[in-house]
Amino acid sequence: MNIQIDTDALADAIAFRLAGVIKNQEQPQPVAVTNSTETFAKLRARYRELGYDQSYLSEKLPLCPSALSARFTDKQPWQINEMYKIMDLLQLPYEQLHEYFPKNGNPLTMIKARPHE
């Protein structure tokens, strides 16, 4: 079976679709690309500072080790109760939650108030 694709037509269709998306979008939103290792570097540093490891955290949450690993590698999102439990275990104030569990996985993201529309 021989399939032929008209690449010019395909390119035109993609360009047309992108033009429509961009036209209807007020401002494109940048996507932060971060390494999962750097995302939770501060969290890792804190539990190591206290002499803990991931198996200890896994036991205390309780989560199976693979589930905890999936969270540290951004393959699964953290649940809010897990975040607060870790903050308690690591003796950290809740006001610093955003520093240890950054918004959108970006450690450089600052939370800003949105203007009322």
C-alpha cells in the first residue's frame, strides 16, 4: 500500500489553523520548560538536610515509592494534602509552600495577583 501525502497542502492547512489560533488569542502564554530535578531541588535539599530520604517520605505520607517518585519527576501532580504533610514533616511554614511546590513546576514562577476585569 502506497500512501502519498501532499506536503504543500498539509503545510497550508497547518499554517491556516495556526493563524486562526493566534488571531483568536489575546496573548500567547509562554511555557516554562524545567527539569524536574531543578523543580523540586529545594524540597530535596531540605529532606536531605534533615537526614531523610524518599523512602522515609513514602512511608510517612503514605505513598508507594513509585507514586512518590512520579511526583518528584512531574509525572503525577502532588495532592494538596501530600504537600501539607511534607511541609509538616520537614518543619516548614505553610507560607513557603510555593517555594517547595512551585506553580506549574517552575521554581522561578512568582505568584502575582490578577487584576479584576
